[in-house]
Amino acid sequence: MGGDQEKSIIEKFLEENVLFLGPDQEIMEDHSVVPTTPRETEALGQFADPDQINLVRHKLQTACNESFDMVEQMGAAPGAKWGDLISGVWTANGDLALASMGGVLIFSVLTQHPVKFILKYWKDDPTVGLKDGDIFMHNDARYGNIHNTDQSLVLPVFHNGELICFTGAIVHEGENGAIEPGGMPSAAESPFDEGLKMSPIKVGENYAFKRDIMTFLQNSVREPKLQLEGMKSKFFAAMRMKARVEEAIAEYGVAAVIATLRKTLTDTEAEVRRRLTCWPDGKIRTNVFADGTLRENCLIRIRCELHKKGDELIIDFRGSSPEFLNRPNNPVLASLKGMLAQEFLSFVWPDLPRNQAVFAPMTVLTDRRSALHSSADAPNAQSMMTFFPSFTAVQIAVPKYLYSSSHRATDIIAGWYNMIVTFIYGGVNQYGELVGNVCADLNGMGGAARWNRDGEHSMAPIFAPMADIGEQELIEEEVPLIKIVPHRLMQDAEGFGKFRGGHGYQQIATMKDTSMWGFMCCSIGSKFPTTYGIFGGYAPGTLPLCKVKGVNVFEIMKDKRELMRFTIPQIMNERPFPGAKYSTHHMGLQLEFAKPGELYMITQGGGGGYGDVLERDPELVSKDYLDGLISILSVNNIYRVLMDEKTGAVDYTATTAARLAERELRKARGKPYHEFVKEWETEAPPAAVPFYGSWKDRSLIYRGSPDDTCPADAIVPIMMPNPKDLRIAQLEAELDAMRGAGGARA
Amino acid sequence: MRRVSVDIGGTFTDCFLAFDGQYVETKALTTHHNLASGFMEALQNACLELGRTVQEVLGSVDAVRYGTTLGTNALIQRNGPLVGLLTTAGFESSVPLMRARGYGDGLSDAEQTDLPGADRPIPLVKMSMIVGIQERVDYKGTAVLTVDEEDVRTQVRKLVDGGAQAFVVSLVNAVVNPAHEREVERIILSEYPTHVLGAIPIVLSHRVAGRKAEYSRTMSAVLDAYLHDQMYHGMSSLEIVLRQNGYKRPMLLVHNTSGMAQLNSTHALQTIHSGPVAGLEASNYISAQFKLPNIIATDMGGTSFDIGLVTADGVKFYDFNPVIDRWLVSSPMTYLHPLGAGGGSIARYDRLWDAVEVGPDSAGSDPGPACYGRGGKLPTTTDANLVLGYLDEHNYAGGTISVSKRRAERAIEEHICKPSGMTLIEAAKAIKRKVDANMASAIFKEVAVKGYNPKHFVILSYGGGGPIHACGYAGRLGIHKVLIPPFSSVFSALGAGNMDALHIHEKSLYLMLYDATKRTMLEDFVVFNATVAELESRGREDLVRQGVDTAAIKTRVELDMRYGNQLAQISVTSPLARLQSMQDVITLLDRFSVNYAQRFGEGSQAPEAGVRINVIRVVSYVEHERLNLVQSTASTPAQAVPTSHRECWFPDVQDGQMTAVYDYRAVSEGMTVVGPALIETPRTTYLIEPGWKLTMGLNSSAWLVKE
């Protein structure tokens, strides 16, 4: 037997004896648009008039928006109600060509993968197949999506037996049967703690769900009602869009639809390349840090280098932190790309269409098994904890290109606030139903300062325009979560600057009328800012999770109303409730059952500032002071403005003098760059801080201590000890020490 | 019937006068400095046509009905009073933050998606004029923190010191238990009684909006307080002018709920957008009178294109959370979809798609289209219509506005032809095609998203710009019949003349008809029946206050129902005013199921997830005498004689077509004009595209039919 023949036999054997079809890296790591097929070329030859194509596109775009409205209306998940979804049309090759105008745009680069999996593995598999009337679903992020709380559903659209496209929707559904309720478990230590794990799966045929599979899915989650409504809403929306595609085929012909989908992708990519060409060539480097894993404090480096050359942009994250094998803060590469696409779709070129070709001219470089390119072994439910800061790393670099660009589609901004500061909840509601989900307040991220004006307060999350923070009365009606303070702007929570970032808000939550209720939180940035100012603007401050246990605030309201306070600083500084326990924490809170009337308090962060604080118009400082946005301390010590504290009247002479003095002090503090570097730079990261990522050399990765390293091309994943074990060990040591001391005393 | 109906628009004040079987339509320019002047001029013109004096007419009419834009103007000009807001402590930032998404409410898709460029509107209530009251009511209506009188007095004093000219009191869960809002009102009144000159008006949120959602309810109350004074003074001064001219009855104000009421029973908020809603109400009337069960009502003006629906199943479409200017409110309005498209929509070449795009940016009426020569340099829909020959350069808008074709050509050449390489005519055709397609898509979505098939509808086209584009957008929708209704140029005023006195009261509640978790059905009907009774009583009070006979009052019960925890609340007209048996519950469930399936598709219903009623709404009304417009059945072989011919170009026809132009007076009832043709009236132009024909009806109504 010859070598080739032997090789062929081995290959055949391996192909026929696959244990199971796990995530396909070839699909998952490729974000390019599939090359034009002969069928598409033929269609483009038959239907080529750009104006006519524009009409067909408009019709299909309207259909996407219509089905988006349907999912939003019919979905029961809080995420669906505020638009944490998109609906769209995929080509017969699986590329997302058109998507709804609203919703979470990260998905526009992330939804192709499960469709391509279906095409590659199930279409010709005799046990599965792909035919008219089939319904496919998927939620495992390792096959696409952001995390397992997102569920997608697609339908194939055939015309005379020919596969034309897919229609469908993807929604952040919330509860998914994970180790913690709500679908985003920060306690997950492996993918098997992350709940439902649907690889792309056929869940229905002949336009009907299979009852046995529906039952299995409902049985796997805490909210079977939610699972049912979520599936139905996506299905009927996809059906509506399928009908619209069929109408377009009837009106314009099948070639028109095929040509329009392809041309939409081709034209979009060409436009992005044209726009990139307007940027100056060159490299820009940024570094950002995640300050924890949601279980423990540490410093996770995200190293970013943008290299723009011609019509291409390379985003290089090599040298960033290793993956955490037992923490869920690791994105799969595709999720990272989705988040980066968001920067361009929402913050650089918001006028571009929503499809995956927007990101096609970008190249992303990462180290395998890094925290930004995790393996299938690592959990990813909280991948946002590293890909949000990665987004920021790019966001604060891009203005440096845009400043010299001949084309801009919107304002230049500093860093938008980037964390989902809200409560996730789980428990039994006032009607006896088991529920678990996330509050919509995460959508109030503070807007970044602009080049010519301040940022807007708590305005929109970085991943969706027109998202909603909801109405407290409607939330209370469904769950026993009572916000004593739902959204109150937090004083001084801004990125200071010539133009300041928008503020975030504080929330004080408790609960009543329930036998079991727990809170969770999943944000970083309590020790080190997660977003930043630019051109001299400040990063917003860091803010902790605060708790008051051992109090029933409803009893206080009833009997000792004079003790009531309505801001976090007042409660934490004045500690008005006798006998209660006050504490602060980082904002990674795993499910913690609370008692009625106990307080959980968090604060949404602000946007980054733009420009030098000493250049801020004193009148704007005065207005912010009078509106309660900044304290007199900030007025005097940050902005160096002097004013009448009662009226806000600015003393211009004193202000000019104070600012001049500060400038002189700055000069005195200043030193030549090489001197600064000499003083500042060290050979290795400090031992006192658990540091993850490269230090000076991006090919050498530190694993939490100066003595523990690995090469970037052979990363050894991190296994973190359980913080409870560490605490027990610490307490046992203290106990041992005390016993020793006590023994001595005895 | 003797009735005066007036609708004030941005440019024209329209008057429709019904007098002993005679119907007269007139217009006058809107006089923004004093709306009464334009009002009286339009009325005077109508009286002249009747050969009577204004005093004679006003002294004998049974009603003057008035649709006003005063409120809208006050919002745009931001000249309302300094409002002080008292809200639940901890909720002080709810209004400034506008549910986060508020930055984009009332804006186009493109503006909403541009986060870096987005700005919230200038607030109606300054942050420093918002104070927290230490009180709290929970979702059930239980007071968990009572009102402290001293605290209220302190906070009120802060607002007064800040210069408050109006108070809004909006406390959490006040719609379930309004006791705290009333208590705050009592305390304010004890400090600032109403009988003194410096009395400050107080608006309580639960009296303005009956449904849960603290932000949008608060904004409803804020808008009410903001507009109250100006509306009151404007209306009162108009009433004085009417009285000076012999009118003795109370004036009736058109509401955006498809009803009307006297000034003493009208909230300022209810008058916003009342004109377009009156137009839809006229469409309802035409539907019944002309036996056209399904109508898509389209109203195209210079800067707007409103779409509304009348359906055979009688479903009432509401916007429960309408956006007024930039503010989300929770006062139910008759649903109309405004599309930012009109004659002023700006066209541009889109490099991305190598195609022509139109809108959403608009040149409005100032500077207006390039052809107006008022400084507008960008090509608009009107410019394309001029270039394509549809509009007469020398007789535009009856000669009231002078236009220049050369300016229109230059704008299109500069901004479309140069970058795209198209010829002038190709570019103008592309603009027309895209405008029609945009309108068709918007109509399609509006109809389809509610579960109807547009092909089963007739289009009603009114407003100055409608008849030029009607063939275009109807054709793209596959709709082959368009009705230009009688008196189409004053259609909203006509609608106002046909409305009933009507009041809507609603209340949020949490009433499970089927609890999926416990697998139980509603057996206790007390809450349902008591709530309906309470809302009926409030409606009755409103109408009786206006002198209505109790026996004439009718009611309609509507329920907002939902499956599980979905967002979708479908408004169901209840066949029952009271629940008495389990069969009644099943009847409601069935009715909801039918409505839901109609909208989202059969099988989409999810009763397994539970069914509940979220809002009960009672519509109380008194029917008024209707106009008597009938559809013409006349047909004549006689042919109208064109006044001229000119070359026109059409999107789907290669070469220019020599097109007959008719004066509307030459086309009599029953005559048919075959396209391509143009019929010019002083207020609009009917474009009959190739393949279409027009048959003239009564009162300048016409049918456009695709052959």
C-alpha cells in the first residue's frame, strides 16, 4: 500500500468516525464574506440596475424592520422588549446580507456561523437535511453568538427547489438553565455550568416545532414560559420575513433577490474600504485593563495595536491576557469581532448598512487561548468582561485616525462607558412563578464627551441604539424587585474634561412579597476604570457595589422615616440604620439570596472626558454644579473654577488666576519623556498585583505573577482558585494562629 | 345641520361650513401671530360663498368645531411656563434621562442610530426644578412610605423660590393609589389657594394618564402643564371673538382620540395632532358612506406624509405611547404613522449603492425646495416633479408661490447628475420612483405589521401633495384603486365636522384571565366590573358637564390584553361590559386570540403562557348628526377639453409623453380622463399616470383606477 493510499484511508476513517461535530474553527474564525458564487454572478447579470436593486433592498430592509418589531412585541424576555436582538436575511451561503435597523449590532457579524454550520454539516446529512419548512435553532456561543443566553432561529427559503436565502432572528432571551438564573452566570467554571447548549439543531419541520424538542428545551430552563414565547416569536417573525422574500421574488423575480443580497454585501465592503482609504496610514497603540474576573480582583491586560494601511485595518490584540479556564470572561474570537464591528457601525459610520461585510476589510490578530480568543474548553457567559474593554481599546484609538480623515460620518468622541451595571435576579415572584433574568437598566451607559460638546447622561449601551432602561412601575408589576432609587444621576460620576462625559446613575434596590429572591451583578471597573478620556480628558471614576444587610428598609419607612436616605453616598457615609451591616465590593456578585428590605446598590459609570479640564467653560462648570452633577470639590479642584457656592456665580478673576497657577504647577511637575520612562518602566509586572498578559515583550505572557510566564504561541490557560477556598484558607490560618496564641494563653 | 369646522395647519387655515344641506370649503393663510384672524378670514370667505354674514352664520350654527396647532407651536417655540415637578424621592432623574432612548424619540432612523451625534432635546423641566417627595406606594397600591406634610412644604417652597409657574405632581404607582398625589395637591393648595391672583396650576399625573409607567405618565402631565396656559388663553381669546360675532354656544375642540369636547373638558395634550386625526375620522366616515370597508388613508403635505387605517373589522388603532415633538407620553391617541416625506424631502446620490435616495432630511417649507428660490440649494421631490413636467412653473399652487424650473434642474444636475452620471430626466425619474417606493414601503409595513394585506385596501389620497404621487405609490403596492375624497383639500376640517363628543378613560391593572403557573382561570369578576363601572362613571361625568343627556351616552369597553409577559398588548373591543360567568372569560380569550392571530399569524398565540388584562379602557361618547356626502354614480361619455399639453416624463416609460393638462372646472362629474394627464386645481394637481384613468365625482372627489 502506497503512502498516498494509506493517507487517504486514514483520512476516510477519521472522517467517518468523528466523535461529534463540535464547533468548527474554520467557520468560527473566518469573518469574510463568501466569494460570489456562479449562481450569484448569473443573477447579477440578469438584474444589474442599481436603482432597481435599491428598490428590492428597500423592500427587504422594510421586511427586516417589520420582523424586528414582531419579535420585540411577541418576545417575553426583557432583552427582547428593549431590542436586544436583530432579525435578518442571510444569503444561501450563510452570510448576513440585511439586518434590522434597530437592535444589537454585534449580532450582525456573529450570526453567520450557525447558518454556515447548517450548510456544511446538516444540509447533506441524510439524518438531518435542509428542506422547505425546516426550523433550526442554536444558542451555544462556541458555534456563534455572544453567549448562551442568546438564541437564534433560522428558516431556509426555497424557490422552485432552489435554496435562495435564510430568514431569522436572534434574541438575548435571558434565563437558560445555567448554574445561576438569568442566563449570564458569572459563577460558571466550565461551559457545562452555562446552561442550555444547542449546537445548530433542527427543532421543527413543516413549519411546526417538534413538541418533544420544545418540551426538552422548556424542561432545561427555569422559565418554560419564556422559552415557549421566545421560540414562537422568532419563528413567526422569520415566517413573516420569508413571506416578504417570496413576495419580492414574485414581484421582481428570483434573480433580483439573489442579486440584491449579493450586491448589498459587495457594495458595503467596497464602501468601507473607500472610507478606510480616507484615513492616514499608520499605527496607533492603546492599552486597557480589565480589573477582575467577576470573582476576584486582578489586572487583565488588553494590548491593542491598530495598523491602517491602504483600505485595510489590522487590529492586533496579541500579547493580551491568557484565557481563564474556570472563569466565564473569555470571548470566542467571533464574539470579539462582533463587538469590534459595533464600534464601526455605531460610533464611526452609523450611516452604514447593518451586515457582516462592514467588518470584512478588518483583520483581527490574537493569540490562541488568550482571553480574547478562547478555546471551546473555557466558559464564555461573561465574555463581555474582556471584549467590552477591547472595544474601548479600539474606540479610543480611532479618533486619532479620524482627526486627519477626509471623511467623517459623525462626531469624534472619547470612550463611551462600557459596562452592564445592572441587577440580574432570580427567584420566585409575587405570583409564585420561578423567574430569572436581567434588568434593562444596563442600557443607561454614560455617553462619551464629543469634540465640541459634552456627552449625554446615561444614554445608550455601546451595543445598541434606542435601547430602553424601562419604567419601574412596569418592572415592579412583574417581579418583586423594588427600586428605592431606580435611576438617579450620581454626582461626580463623569469623565472630566474640556467637554465632560455624560453621567451614570445610581440604583438602590431591594425586594418584598417573595419567599425567595436573589441578586447578581456582573460588571468590572470598581478598582480601575474600564473606559477613558482622550486628548487630556479624564476617565470616569470607579464605583463599587454596596450592600446594607441586616435591615428591613420597609420597617424603617414605616416606623423611622427620619432615617431614610435616597443616595448611595448618604447611606454609605452616614450609615443611618442602627445594627445594619454596610459593605462595599467589586461589582461581580454571584447569586446572593437577600432578605426583604435589604439594600443592594450600584452605579452606572459615566463617559470619558475630552480635552483639558482647565479649558472647560466656567459657565458650563457652574451649570453642572447647580444641577447637582458635580460637587464644589470638583469645581474647585478639578476644573479650578471659583464661584459663589449658593448662586453658582463664577468669579472670573479668581478662576483665571487659579487656572494659571495650576498650569504653572503642571510645568513644575513635568519632566522629559525619557526621564519619565526611566523612572516608570520596570522589567516585569509588580508582584503585588495579579497581572495577566504581556509586559514589555508581547511574545511572553505573564500568568498572574512575575515568576509565572508562558510563550504567547503556546499559552497555558489560567485556573483560578475558588475565592471561597482562599477565604477559608485565610480564616483557617487566622484560626490556627489564634489557637496557637490561645493555647499559649491557656 | 348648521356647523362650522376649522382646522389650522402650518400654512393654511381650512374651513368647512355645513349650512342647511349646503357644504362650503374655504381656506385662508394661517396667521401665526393671532390665529383668530386666519380663523375668521376663512370663515368669512365661507360665509361670502353662502351669501350670508358671519354674524348671521355664527348666530345660528349649532357648533363651531376647532382643530388647533396651538399646542404644537408652543412646544416648538418652547415658550411655556417654568414647570416645577414633584416626584417620588429617588426618581428625580427619570425625566431628564428619558428612559435613555429618549434622545432619539421623534427622530428619524438615521438620527436614532447616530449615537455620537445624538443630543437630548432642551428639557421642558429643568433639572433644578425637580424635587423628590419622601413617599412610596408599591405596585399593589400599598403605601409603604406615607407623605410627610413638612417635607412636601419644604420641597414646594424650593420650587416656588426657583420661580415655578406650574406644578406637576407625579408619584410612583399613583394610578393604582392616587391618595399621595391628592395629599400633595391638598398641601400645595393650602399654601397657594386658587382664589388668589398668583395661583399656580397643579397637574396630578393620575388625572392625565391612567396607565402605569412613571416616565411617560409624568411627561404627559408635564406637557399638559406646559401647554395649559397658552392653550387656555388662545382658546379663550378665540371664543371671545366668536362671541363678539354672535356665537353663543361653547366651542368644541377636536381631540386626538377621534372625538371632541368643550374647552372645560379638554386637556391641552388631547389637542396635539388633532388635525391629522380628524382627517382619519373623515376617512372612517367615507368608508361607511361609500361602502369601502378597508381604507388606507394617506395625507401628503409639504413636509409630512401621514398614514392611517380604516378596517372592515372595526379595530381601533391607538398609539398608547405616542411621541409628541420629542416626548414620549402615555395618553392614548388615534394611531397615525407619520413618515418624514413630503414635497420638501431632499434627494441625494448615495455612493454606497450607486443609487438615488430620498429623505428623511427635508427642506421643509423654509428654505423649501430649490425651485422656490428661498435659499434651498438641494434637490427635493417637488423639484423632480417640476422637472418631470407634473407641475406648472407658471401656475404653482394656484399662482400663490413662484417657482423656477431652472433652479430645480440645476439642483438635480449638481447633486445627482454630476456624481452619478445620470441625465437630468433619468435623475428626476429616479427621485420620483424612490419617493413612491418609500411611501409604498412605509404603507406596506404599516398595513402588514397589523396583519392585513394591502391588496385588500383602497387608498384614500388627500393633502396637497397626495394626488401627484397616488398612482405611483398605489401602483407599487399593487393597489389599483385610489379615491381622492370629496373636499380633499380641507379633509381634516371636514372630519372635525363629523365627530362625536367622546372621552376615553383607562386604568392599568393586573388581571389574570388564565394563570398558566397555577392553571387557574379568573373566577372573581369584582375587580373587572368595578373598574369598568368607575371608568364609565368618569366618562359620564365628562359628558354631563357639557350638558349632554345621560340617556344619549354610549360606551365601548376596550381591553389591552397580553400573553405571558410579552410586550405586545393587543387592544380588544370587549363584547361585554360586565363579566358574569366563565363563558364570558372564554369569550374574551377567544376574541383576543382572533385579534392576535390577525396581527402575528395563526398559531402565534401563546395562551399556554397565561393571558392577562393590563388596561381597561372605556370610551364614552354621544353620537352627533353626520354630514351627508354621497358617492357619485354619474357617468358620461362627454370628454373634457384640455387647456394645454406639455411634455411629461414617467418613471417606467422611456420617452417623454405629450400630456394633456385640464383645468379641474372643465372636468365635470362623471367624466373620465385617461392617463397620461394632469388636472390642475388651485390647491393641488391630479397626476394620472400612463395606464391609469380618472373619473370625476362630486365635490371634486375622483376615482383613480389602474386599467
